[in-house]
Amino acid sequence: MNPNARAATLCCLVSALHASAVLGQDTAAVRFHRGQWGADFSVTGGFYGTGLVKFRSPTRAWVLDVFGGFRSVQDSAQFAYHEGATQQVWLEFGSRNYRPLGSRVYRTLTFGVLGSYDHRSDSVSMGATAHTTNWGAGLFADLGAEWMVTPHMSLGATWEVRAQYSHEHSTQSGNALDSDSFELTFDGIGLRGALYF
């Protein structure tokens, strides 16, 4: 995870803990209800995501999330220069189960479908340029835990696995190449926060 993102998240967590203590929040159990809405925000593997949560019962909700990221690289050597950039976005839709582990702690388990798109471009000082576009679709599952800082705000962590089929199209110096692949990806621990209305 980007050090700046980690620092910002830790600052938010400390601020939330302080606010909870100052305001003297009661320890009554926090429970959701049918028809309730929420918005979640997450950081995982250097990507940032946001989405909507719609509860269809006190322990189950529909979830729609979109993630995105941008990476660039520049390298130079004595006789060559390389510059590259990658943009990636993916969408997840699924069902999330909330299991209470205490008055203010939930274990979450989410299953669903995903779609992804990314584009990568590379160029070097000798004039060669390559472009690669990748479309994908598959399934995902994530396991997490959320602590209800207040009845309307939670902080937590998640771990996700994705199984995805991808089609890649690349061009370089006028030549085109298409390929298909299957990926099984295990993410590191991500951070997630949510607001509930």
C-alpha cells in the first residue's frame, strides 16, 4: 500500500477513536435494517475504491463497488529512455453477509461478479511504442471485519480473492497480437471504511 495512503488511513482511525471517546458513545449494539443505504471507501493493493451498499435484511446487502488506479514509470540509461503508463478500472457487484461478532463488530463475507479494463502504453527513445488493452470478467470473494465506530460509521479490513478470464490485445510497431488468459489473484490486506444512512 502507498505509504501516504496508509498514513492517512491511520490518522482517520486515530481521529475516529478519539471522537468516540470524547463524545462518550454508548456501547449498545449497532444493527442494520432492511432498506438502509451505505457508502463504502477502500484502499487495496494501491487501488482506491468507492461504492454503494443497500441492505435487503439486517444481515445481508447488495454491494456495488468501482476501483481504479494509475501507475507510471520512467527509466533512463546511457543510450535509451523508457516511459510507461497503466490505467486500470474494475467494477464489482455482489452480495455481502454481515455476521455480528459483538455489539459493534461484524464479520463480512462478500461474493459476486466483476468486470475489468486496463490500458498500458510503453515508449522508448528509439521510437518503438507499444499499447496493450485488457478486458476481463470473473468472480470475486472477500472476507473482512468492520468495527462500528458510531452507528453511522465503520472502519475495518478486508482480504480478497479474484478468479478472472481476460482477453488482451497489444500492438507494437504496426504488429498486433491477441491472447487469452485465466488469473487467480490473492490480494493483500486492504482497508475499508463505510458511512451508513
